[in-house]
Amino acid sequence: MATTSLTLVENLLNEFYHPATINWRKREIEIELNTFKSDPTFWEQCLCSLQNFSNQFLWFFSASTIEFMITRRWQTLQQNDRLRIRETLWQTYANLPIDVPRKQRDTIAQLIALLGKREFPDDHPTYMNHILELLKKKFPLGVTLLRTTSEELVSSKDGISSDRKKYFQSCMALCMPEVIDVLGKYLAISVCRLNGTDLSLIPNNLVDMSLQASLPNDNRISISSIELLTCIQHLFSWIPLDELISEYFLVSIFDLARWREHQCEVSVAALAAINEIFYLQRAIPQPKTVMNSVKGLLEQSNLEKSDERYQDKFTELLRLYTTKCWSKLIDDEHAFAPIILALYRYTFAGYGALAFTERLEIWTPILKGMTPNTLRQYAEVVNMLVNGILRKMQFRFDQEQELDTLDNETLDDNMETDWQHYLTQCIETIALVAEIEPLPVFQQVFIDWQRPFDIFMSLEKAIDGKFLDINDQTKCHFLHCILRDLSSLCQTLVRLAPILEGFTDKAPENLIQMTHCLLFGVKSLSSKKFNCLYVDNSTLMTDFVDLFSQVLSAIRSLLAWSPVLKSENEMKELIENVGQILLPTGQQESRIVTLAAAQLLLSITSVIRPKYLVECHSIIQLIQAGTSLPHLSKQVVVIVYEMLINCFVLPWNNVTNQDFDKRNLVLQEYVNCLAQDFMSLDSNIANSTIATVSCQESKMLTIATSTLPILKEVVEYFKDSSSAVKHMLTDAFKPIITKSLSLFSNYGSASVDLSNVIADFSLSVLRTLQIQLGGIYVRDMLSVFIQSSTRKQLTVCQLKVMEKILQMLLLVVEQPSTPSSLISPILTLSLDHVLPLLMTGNNLLDHSDVAYILYSLFDGILHHRWQYFYKSQVLRGFSPGASDFVTPTDDAPQHAEQFLAILTSYGRALVNGNDPHITRTVLTSLQSLNDRWKLFHRDFFKTNLLTSFQWVIINTLLSSEGALNYELLLSVLFAMGQVNISKLHESFVSVGYSAESKLLEDICLATDLPTFSQKMDQLIQDNRCIQLSQPVAVANNQF
């Protein structure tokens, strides 16, 4: 019968993995196989088949069945069955042939480790003795089993109780001194064999000659060394290093970490083991030995020739080491000097451009930790570092042409191309040095910047009104390098500018010269003189565009502190040149150039704020152009509008008569010009035919979607401006706001797109101008949105608009001056219209952004409008009996139905638990409400909600979703438990726990959060262990 079952399973497995088997048949086979696995006696047949490796499908199925019995059904087995499984697995493992596939060896080792996790030492006291015996006599088997046991020890997988896990860990820790001693002796043997040295030269206490036979001395020595180091790496993750790891143990690992061309994998494995030491938040063992050993690795003569994998792992080691040990390293001047010099050599000796950026990261903690005195002490090395980086980021020094291979089109997860990442890392490292000594760094950058700019100027003179043809590839490549380098060095200047601003009294000598050069560059590039240049290489045109944008950005960075840019004549010429870039002409500039130009003008209007700016011809033309800037992107158009409005609303520098009255009128005229088409729309649909209404709606949508989003961004730009500025903006934008509200009232229900763009604009208006608009206007404004939204039943397609409306309501609720009469209609909209729609079907999950805003609104109402539900002691005044209520915990709330509906919606959000962001919002709100208003202590809450909330939170903690907001859930549950211990106990019992549980009693009696959290951790771990074989009964949803 047993043979028949195994044969049937084998046939099913062969069919399952056959290429011709279709998916529906595979699902049928899975069901049949699970039926076999669930058979309480089938494991016996699987246990016997583990010694037969002829069919790997059957073998792994048998192994998974045994694993299922160990992890899920171990407690249901009789003692003799457990003994049989244990002895069979040990016997099978010990007798594995030398050529057994590694995957199968590791699988049996894991099964034995799972047994040890459950039985050592009480039911299986010889477990570690067996491992040590295997380690000494059959090294590959012993080291594999030791590693898998270590992996199980730190594994977070459920299966054993928290007490059992701690007991197993403590017992394993007692065995580690002997284990580490044996591993250290194997390290000594491995070092000698790989180095070709005599083992007899090592002191007897550091080596055991009897172990030589177990460790192969042939082509398998590399594999065995890697397995040894991998095992050590995992042990490092949890053993007490300072107590167990000797100096010789570490020296041996560092010896194996040296580069060996024919044993690269061994060196990489040794580096990985060393790195594990630095990942831990613990003290480094043998710090002096580690420092000398790291120095030794850095000074290897063959480091340049090492494999890329080795360099990557070694770079990781150096980054970890400098991050963790920098402060102690700098104190040892004698040791640090050669290390920093060797580190400099390694930084520029390794392979690849992107790998170079990773080596630069090693310097970050070093440079951040340096003081001016330290920097001067190691000035020579640091100067070489800066000069070296400047050379590495320039194409003209790129002999290997590595920079041209960097991708400059595809964006990574950080929205950077490979080239941008490379350049940014180079510049940021230079900036770290500049933070300490800015002027010398600026001098170094200027020297490198000067040469390509001189070549740029000579090219400009060579053109001088006549056509210039460059068709030689060598010259094209040279010019490509010069333009790219000049662009990169301008970008470096932009990064250094904020650092240099603090040294205006000691401005660099070359600053004036550089500023004049940059102004000349803007004049040359804006004159389009380089359009007379004919080249075969199309990339050169892109290089000119990039250079133009970087020159503009460089000037922008110098506005605040360059003496040249304080000259009215220089600034007027600059403004005219830059303004012409933005005006419509025959030949349009690239988007990145117009963006840089607009940003420069915006900075001039906000930083320098000259009165003469509105007198410049190009600025006057931009004002007169109004909305006629179709050649510019939306982003640039917005910046142009912001720049021009700055001219009207910001005070001019060093001018007594600001003439704000006239400027206010000009502002209103300009804003009205920008919204002219929008303001001309007819918002009255009365007596219109269906065709006319449809035509009007289409026209409105076109104009509104082209006008309001731009004005929205303009308004948001002034969010942090002064009250005086906002008052001027309010006068200018109020007609547009009123027009928008009229359109929303008349057309909002008919066009979702129109409603959305109006609501989005109104939201930005409230964010910026709420106070200046006044309470009455804001009330009327919100009434339009609320009445329009409650006029008919909401639909799912309107939720996008509703998200903006809810955000507006939240802004107003949080404002102290908001009239209380608004709260009732806000709650009516939220509770009677929005919430029911979200709770229908999958809407809560599909529209989680709306749900998040809704719960944030509820939180805002409860926090800022608490008096709507509970009159404070002050508001109750001197009413009879008022003095008797020191803490108002027993008074019934006003508007109790709405109060209950809000908190019930909180509970339903926790029950759904689909969005961790919403869950966190609800929990944070509950916690804050309790801290501020003693919510959990209110009689109403204790009577109607406390038990339900406790039930939900406990179930959430026990579910997989509980891990996402674990600490917050525990904190809220603890606060609720402090209100009524007996109710907390009842809630646990209702979930399915025994009322007599000692652990449950400890949880309920805990008086501090750390103790409560510790006990809950234990309860949850034990619960998950129980659920694997006997799931806890779950009560019905209490919300």
C-alpha cells in the first residue's frame, strides 16, 4: 500500500512538471498532493524515501512533507514517532555521499535544525555534540548543519513559543565557545593551505592537527573555505563577539580576505564575514587588530588588479568601517595618516565610473567629522582628493572614456540618470570639503573652470558674425569635452554658492572675474551667435543647451554675494539678455534654457528686488504679452507669472516711496488680463437650450482647464508671503474666485472635470488666502461646495472632486476663526454622503486617498471643535454644580449620534485594515484625542465603544496586518486597558484566550507600556505558534 501511494505521488509529480501539462490540470494535481501530505500516516513513507535520490521531484516533496510534520504537527506525534524521525534524519544526513547535490544536503540539514529548535537540549541533549562530531570528522556536513542551526535560531518564522525560542537561544549560546574554538582552528588550516605555508609553525593552542583530514587539501579547499566563512558570517550576526572572538581568529579572516586571483570567491566570502561585524549595533571586537588589518588590506600592492566583485565588497567594508569607527580612528594620528593616504590611492585606483561614486561615499563620514584643524593637518591628502575628483568628473581627462558610457537618459528610482548620479556624488564630496574650508576649494574649482571657459571664449571670437564649419571628428570630440566640462563645473559652482555666502567679508579673489565671465557667457549664448557654427556631431548642440542652462543657474547662485551683480548697469544688461530668451522669437530656446532663465529672473525679483526691473524693455514686453506665451512650457509660464507678480507685490530694495497703491492697481489689471477669457464665461444657464448648454460646458472646460491650474500654482507660490502681499493678491484674485464658485454652483453637478479643476483652484486659494478672504466670504464659499455636493446623491466618479472639498473643509476646521455654524453641515456632508459611499463595496480600498482625507477631517473636527460635542468647564461657566466637575468624564456629549458615527467609522477603518496609512491616521487620532481630551475616560466612550475598539485592536495585532502599525496599536490598546482592566481581560477572552491564562493576567495588570509591550510580544508569538496547528477562534465583527 505504501509503495502504491509513493508511486502514485511520483506519477503525479512527473505529470505536474511535464512541459505539456496545462494550468488547470496542475491545480488539480496540487489538490491531490495536498491530500497526501495531510494524511496523518503518509509521512512514514516520505521518511523512507529520503534516502533515495533517483527522482528529485519525489525527494523534495517527501522533504516538504516531513517539514510540514515538524513545523505543524509535531505536538500531535507520539514520542516513538518523533524519535524515529529524528534518528532517520540524523542517519541519512551522516551517511550522505560526498557528491550529493548541495540543495538536498542543505534541505536535510534544515530539517534536523528544525528538530533541534524544538528539542534541544531537553528531549535531544546530544544535538550540539553530534554537530561538533560532524564538524571534526565530516567538515562539509558539520559546517552546513551548524550554519542552518544558526539560521533557525535567528529566524522570525512562527512555529515555537517565545519562551521556547529564548530557551533554545540561551542553550545554544552556552555551546558557542567550543564551536568558535573549532572554527578558529579550521581557519588556521585554511589560511596555511591557501598561502602554502607550514601548519607546524603555528602554536599548538591555535591549531589541531587531527582536523586536517576533515578539511580537503585539493581543489575543494576553496569551496570548504567559503562554507566555513559563510557559517562564521552568520554566527557573527548573534554571538557575543567581544567575549568569543580572539585576535588570531580575526587576523585569520583578514588574511583570507586578501586578494588572491585564483581564490576570488574565498576573499569575497571573508570580506562578507568581516562586514557582518560592522552591521551590528555593537562594539567592534579587537578594535586595534581590526584597524591594522584594514590598513593592511588597503596597502595590498595588487589591489588595482583585483576582481570587480572583490572591489565592491571591499568598498562596502571601508564604508562601514569609516562610518562606525571614524571618531576613534582620527584620535590615533600615527595610524590614521597612512590609512587616509592609502584610502586616497584606492579611491582612484579601482574600476568603473559608478563604482568610483561608491568609493567616494567612504569619505563622507571622514569629511563630515573633520574640523578646520583636522583638515589642515591632512590638507595635502584632502587637496589631492578634491583635485582628483575634479579630474574624474571632466571629459578632457577621461582617457578610458568611461564618462561617455554613463547613461544620461534613463531615470533610476531617485529620478536621476547614471551621469547625474555620478556628477552629483562628485560634487557633494567636494562640497563636504568646502563646508570646512570654502575659499581654497573655490580656488581649485575656479582653476579647473578657467581653462574650458577660455576655450569657449576663443570659439566665440572665432565665429564673430561669420559661419564656422567643424567637421573633424577629433575637434568635435574635443569641443564636446570642453562644453560638458564647463557645464559640470558651473554645476559645481552652483552647489558651492550657498556655502560661500557665509564668507561675504572674505570673497574669493577670482569671484569678480568669474562673474564677468558668466555674464559674458549669457550674452554670447543668448545672442544665438553659436547658431553660425556647423558641426557634424549633433550632440554638440545638446552640449551648448546644457551649458546655457548651467551658466544661467550659476549666475543665479551668485546673486546674493557677488559684488558685480550689485551694479545696476550689469544687472540691467543681464535682465534684458535673459528676458529676451523668454519672449517669442523666430528661433525658440530649449525648455531647460527657458526654465533656467525664468528661475533666474524669479530669483532677481525675490532676492535683489530692484525698482528698475519693471522699466527694462524685455520685462515690459513680458507683461504686455500676458497669456500669449505659447512657446513656453506650463512650468516656465507659471514661473514667469510669479516673477512678474513679484515685481508688483514685493517691496523694492533701498527705495523710500514704494507706491503700493499704483502697484496694486497694476497687479489687479495684470491678473485680470491673465484670466480674461475665464472671466468672460457665461455662468447663467437659465433659458438655454440643451445644445447651447452643451456648447457652453465644452467651452468652459477648455478655458478653465487652461487657466485655473496655472493660477492655482501662482497662488500657491505666495503661500508663505507676508500678510500685506496676501491682501494685494486677495484684491486681485477675488473676482476670479467668485466667478469659479458661480460656475461650480451652476455646472458642477454636470461636469466632473470642470468641478475638479475649480475645486483644486479653490483649495489652493484657501491654503494661501483664507485669513485675508475673511470668515464670511469663506463661509459662503464653502456653502457653495457643500450645497452642490448634497443636492443629489454622490457617485463614485465625484470622489475625486470630493477629495479637494474635504481638504478645504479640513483647512477651515483647523482655523480658530471659523464659525461653529459650519460644523453641522460639514458633518452632514461627511457622515451622510461621503462615508456611506466609501463604505460601499471596495470603494474604501479603491479610493484610499479620499478616505485618508475624510478621517483627517474627522480628526480635525474632534481636535479643534471638541466643544461642539463637549462643553468645556469654562464654557459651562458658573452654572450650578459646575465646580463639582473637575474632570468632565461623565457628561453625555451633545450631538451624540454624530460623535458616535465618527468613532464608529474609526472602528470600521481598523476592521478593514486594508490601508496602513489610514490605520495609522485613525490610531494616531485616538491616541491624541485621549491625551488631549481624555477620550477613553469619557463615560460615553466606555459604555458604547471601549470593548469594541479593544476587540478590533487585539485582532489586528494577531493578524499579519498588525506588524505595519505594531507599536501604535500596542500604545492605544495599553491606554484603553488602563481605563478598565476587567474590560480589557474580557476583550481578550472574547477573542478566544483562556480566562485563566497567567500571561493574560500579566498583560492586563501591566502598569507601564514597556512591560505591556513585552508581554504582548510573547502572547502574539505564542498565538502564531498555536495557529499553525490549532487556530484561535475568532469572534464576529464588533463594528
